[in-house]
Amino acid sequence: MSDEKRYSEMTEQELRTEIAGLREKARKAEQLGIVNEFAVLERKSIMAAAYLVDPADFEKGEVYRIEGDPNMFFQIDYLKGRFAWGYRLGGSKHTEALPISMLRPLKEKR
């Protein structure tokens, strides 16, 4: 395991290859009904994808859509690394962190 690179050390191509491999493994786990393994692999691919996104594209106080949850919105209080800290709108307003790869702007740039 010592020969594995951290996501922060990978090139864009290595990250894309890693994400594709994780998604394929997740698909197979889902087909086999191994729910726990599927969830772990899905989360790993989301984390790897966070390293393909520029944190500078996200702004404190802005509201974003949460990918995979179309009716849920997230307001960023602050960014730390590849995570946006804030809360879901319409929720209990408890602070949580989401990988920035899960957030989409309300207005998509064309």
C-alpha cells in the first residue's frame, strides 16, 4: 500500500483513470448486491473527482445544488482543502462538509 499515491499527488490523467476504475468496481459491487462496498467506492470516486475541481470556483456565502439530490441546496460558509463547509438549505442548519465535486452552480455556465 505504500506505493499508492495520494489524490493530491496524482496528475489529471491519473485521477481520471482512478475515477474510471473506482466507478467500474462500484458498478460491479452494485450488480453483486454488495451495498457497503458500492458506497465506499462511490465515495472514493467523489473524493478523487474533487481534485479535478478548482476550489477557487466556489465562493463563501453562495448557494449550490447538491449532485445526486436535485431538490437540495447547500450554502458554503467556508472552504478547507477540497471540502466546502456549510449547511443544507431548508434543513436543520447543522454544519457539514461536502466534497466540492458534489456541488454544482445554480446557474450553469454555457
